[in-house]
Amino acid sequence: MVPGDLLQEPTFAVMNRALARVGMRMIPPEPDGDTAGRNGAGDDPAPGGTPNGRGPSPDVLQQLPRTAVLVPSAAADGVAAPPVVVDAWVALQMLRAAASAREDAAMDTRAVRRISLEHLLIGSAITGTPITEGNPITEGNPITEGNPVTGSGGADSYLYSGGDGRTPVEVLLDAPARVPTARCQPLWGRRPVVAVLDTGVRTHPWLDVLADPQAPGGYVTVNDGFVAVDQGMQDAIHADSQRAAGSGDHPRRPIKHPWDTPVTAEPLIGELDTHTGHGTFIAGIVRQVVPDAQVLSLRIMHGDGIVYEGDLMCALRLLAGRIAAAEAGDLAAMVDVVSLSLGYFSESAADVAYGSGLWQVIDTLLGMGVVVVAAAGNYATSRRFYPAAFAGQGSTADHAPLISVGALNPNGSKALFSDGGRWITAWAAGAAMISTFPTDVNGSRDPEISMPAHPANTVPAGLSLPAEREALDPDDFSSGFAVWSGTSFSAPQLAAQIARSLLAGAAADPALRLDRPGAQAAAYRVTQALRSLGWQA
């Protein structure tokens, strides 16, 4: 992950000369036109980048980190290049060594420290797979080897039939009532927007997402519905990731559509992906807490919960450009809160200093008055889980905060699976949560028992009821609701509470209305919303 200003000459050429010693070179990404010039014409950016207090300048947005791909060095003078194993860690060590030796003024130590490896992040929902003898949850899942919870009787209290972290339920409630669009402007100025960067969504009536009759397997949103997608931003994320894949990052799997598809990575088995429905579940939590808000859904997470850091940074960078345009007067593009239910562990504490690219992008949003809420992780450890562990780093009075959120049980106690530590700055319910799940998801598992109905209970003529008696089908979610646990769901619950507090402030005080443009106005109303929730910086 290389900051945009280091991708310019002569610095980029100097870095490639250093990398040639270990048989590698970097291929730069194309310029990101989607974040340039979004602040409004005629603004004269101040040094460091904030034009008239409306957010970062195009130059600042262009300097945010981008994905650069490493490939073997090209042959020179007709001599074939020797075989080489492309290793990003070796490349980074070479760049640091060259910078420390001060071989060229265009590449100093401070600049190279801003280059980091691209992390793989994982969604923070309990999955419960794989199950192993003596330890129901093992590597790569919520409770890992060496952590305090092992064996049965503890962690498995959050699992359901077949060891899954989610199970279908029935909900006997109408969709939470929503104020008509025409009343939003006089009441608050506009709807608050919660951006959810996750798996995307699928069909559900509470979310105003419908199956697309013109494109089987696709979906459409309702005009001014609860969930919105930005196809232009989604296309830009795909193009950025596709360029990386095409440049040599062959294992990379770019995400093309904003919808949560496919539902299974193993069609021969038919088991649902561990994070299928994750984004839909999160959007439903927001709908329950603040139905008058809108969710902006951006898909960056695969069905197995994996997120490329480059895709995450691209999405956050595009959000910064969108918000800069909104603060300059295009209020339809505004975003108030960003919810992130994902994260990674740094290799060592020292690596955080080198891996600050993600923090740089997040801090840009915070400086625009946008709250970022991040899940603390489900590993029952105090080891820092990023980006949540960036909470408190570099916080200033004129910035919105990054809030890291741990999970609580329904009785208010801290959930057994939740990470804990001084770097966690808030707690919210996250265990045994009930929320929306795609109505068109039905995995390959069958009920343990299925048999014809008793002859004495024949179905009357004219009723279309099933003719079988069954045990619970553990992965038939046609009811549209599920129970699930994880800090993945604590984060959006707090994000939704902040949005609800924004609405309350806007209704009570004209200075807090949501149609007041500018980063200063955004930061002020967010600060007041957090204070009303009892937040202490």
C-alpha cells in the first residue's frame, strides 16, 4: 500500500531501482479520478489540504494509499531475468534498507515508513466453523488456540444447530415505521446516512431491496428506500481491484457487484459461506434502531469474510471524495457515520508505525466530521485488532472520533468471545442479536427429521401448507430473520444510535440540522450527538 505522492517520479523510479536488487519491481495503479476535483470549483486549498473548512483538498485525497503490485523484474539487454520469488515482506525490507542508507534524496526513511503491506481483514461475526475435538472453535474463528475459552460449555453457547453461529427465527413485527421523505427536510434537513462497508445486501422487505425481475440473481433498491447503493463507487472499487489482479496479483478476486453473492463457495456441498447475509443482518440492525436513517451499502467483503485492505482503502477514499462534495453543498452525497465490522492483527507492535496507511485514510474522514465505528473482534484477547485499535490515536478536538466497540450479552455482561482492552472505547449489545437475513437464502442442510404429516391432520382443501412435518431446518432463512453474535453487530448498533442522536439534535436545535454544509458543522453536530449518548472523549 503506497501513498499516492510516492507513486510519482522521481520517487517511484528510485524505489524500483532499489527493488531490482532483489529481483522485483512495482507496477503503480492508475490515477484515481474519482476522488479528484470533488470539493467544488474555485476553492483554493490551504496548505495541508482543507479548502475553506469544507474537507480535504483533491491533492490530499490523491495522496492516500493505493495498491501497488509487485512482479519479477523485467529482463534487460536480452538477458533473461533470474527466477525470483515475489515476496512483499522482502521488498519492504529492501526499501527500508535503501532509505536508511540515504542512497537518494527522493526516498527518505520517513517516506518509506508510510508504505505498508496489504493486510487481509476478516469479518467479525461468530461462524463456529470448523468444529474440532475438544475445542468447538479453532483457528481463524472467534476463539483461537491459546485463548482462555476452550472445550464445550463456554464458546459453544453462541452456536446453534450444526455448530453454526446463526440460525433462522420468526419475527412477528412489522417493519419499524419510517417518516415519509417529504417530512424529512422540515424536521431535520435530510436523513442521516450510515455507510456500511461489508458483504453487500440481498432481498428483504425491511430494507427496500428487491429481486431484479430483469436480471436473475440481481437486485434493485427502491427510490429513497432504506438501503441505497452507489454503483459508480462500486464500479470504481472493482476497477481498482481488477487493475491489481491484472497487474500480477493473480490470487486476487475482485468484487464486481454491490449484492451479497454468491451464497456458497462450495457448490458441490452447498454449505452457506460463513458471512453470507452479514451485510443484510447489519443493515437490519440499523433499521431497528433508527428507521428514519438510510444505509449506504458498499460491498468490499467476500462471502467467506475476507476483505482486501486495498478494497477497504479504496472504498474509504471514495467516501472521502463523496463527503467532500457533500460538504461543498451537494448534501445528497453526505455520509454521517461509517460502520466497519472487520479487522486484522498486526504482526508486531512496531509494525503499526509502518502500517499507518489505513489510519491515514480513516483520519481523513474523521477530520471531515464523520464518525467511524469499528468492531473490536471476537478473539477473547486484549491483542490490538485494527482498525478498531486505532481508537484514540491522534484524536483532536476538531475531529470526530474513531470508536472501537466490544460486545455485550443480552443481560449486559461482556460477551465471552469479545476482545477486551484499554483500546476499546465503547460497548454495545452484540450477542444473540436478532435481525434481517436474506429471504432467498436456503443452504444444503436438511432438517434432521422430515416425514409426511399424520393422516389425522390432513390439510383442508384450498390451503397451500406443507404436507410434511419437520425438525428445524438450520439454514433455510426464508423467514427473513436470524439470530447471530459478534462484535460485527455491536459496531452498527452503536453507529445507528449515533444516527438516531443526530436526528434528535436536529429536531431540537437549528444549529444541529443535517442540511448545514461544511466539515465544521458536521463535526459540531456529531460532537453534540455523542455527548447526548454520554460519550467522554
